[in-house]
Amino acid sequence: MRLLTDKGDIMNKAIVDYMKENLGLDDMELIQELYDDYVNTIKERLPNAGNALEAKDFMGLAKIAHAMKGCALNIGHESFAVTAKELEYLGKGIGPEPPTTENCSSLLSKLNAIFEEFLKS
């Protein structure tokens, strides 16, 4: 569900509720600023992750995934954070399988889909 602010900005209501309840925020301008920072950061980092993957720089990909995970956790975008963590660990070689272009690409595609859905909801 989307929330229309007094200024006409649209935000994901679940994320706004998370910031209010878990971060103790009640200033809608600050919430909007944090929300916008999250959206802009992820919009910047997803292509960077794609570039790292294309270069087969799995550690670089892991670092980008780690940063995106932190951003998502800060505002309560749990599904994105969980998938970013999976990508981070895979890129670092933590887990049962080594990082490959195929398995990392699959998780990166999932992150893109989660983010696109987030922007629509």
C-alpha cells in the first residue's frame, strides 16, 4: 500500500509504519528524506552490482550487496535485505556453492524484482 504525504510524495506505507514504530520517528519530513535516500541509493547500487557481476568481481559484488543490505535493514525492507545477504554471502564464497555468474545473476535479478515491486507498492 502506498502513502501520499502532505507534499504529494508517495511512499510505501509498510516502510513508513516500520520507521515510525521501530525507529521512533514521527517527523514525516525526516521519514521522507530517509525513504528517498534509500530509493536513490538502491537505484545507484543495483547497476553497480550488475557491473561487478559482469566483470566477475564477486568480492566487489559482495561488498555492494552488503551495503544494500544495510540500507534495506535501516528502513525495514526485510525481503530486500534477506536477498542482499544471500548475494553477499554467495559473492564471498560463504555457503555450499562457489559464486558463479549464473547463481549470482539469479540473486541479482531477484533483488531487482523485489525493488521494482517495492517501488510499485
